[in-house]
Amino acid sequence: MKTETSDWIDIAALEDIPPRGARVVKTAEGCIAIFRTHDDRVFALDDRCPHKGGPLSEGIVHGTAVTCPLHNWVIDLATGKARGADEGRVRTHEIRIREGRILVSSQWLAKRKAA
């Protein structure tokens, strides 16, 4: 169940995303990929590789990175930056876990509308 507060949007339960998995939150402003690492850290990125726009949510999560399913670019989940020799960056979003629920900052929507 998605609920909203003034600063945070409740999008899912932590258990809804398997370890080393991802889910997509679709909005009118674009899609956000929510990733869960093997040690239950959660990250949120725009669901679009900076290389060719591949769906990062369909990539392989390893450590604190995801490998794009199209051309194997590795994206750091904490910074959104491409790793290795590749260059580019994807927007990250502030996220937190409260009482087993994943919350994403509502500020991302305001920033996107202003851009």
C-alpha cells in the first residue's frame, strides 16, 4: 500500500524486494528502481542506465552495484556513477526504512518538476 506524508512516500515493505533484487516505482515523472542488497541496504535510482537507457531494475545486483542488462555497465548504487572506464551517472533518490517499510523522499518529485 502506497501512502504519502509531507516528506516521504511509503512505497513497499522491505520483504517485497528479495535480497539482490529490485522493484520499479512508476510515476508520471518517470520510473525509479528500488534495489535491495544482500545485507538489506536499500537504494533508489532512476531506472535508466546513463549509457543507452537500459532498465537498471532488470540488472544483476552485486555488492553495492547493479550491472545493466543491455551492455554490462556497472552502476554504483550509492552514487549513481558508472564504475570502471565507463562514464556517466544516474540520479539517486533519498530513501529510508521505517518499521519494515521502504520510504522514498518526496523531494525527488519536486526537483523533477522544477527541472
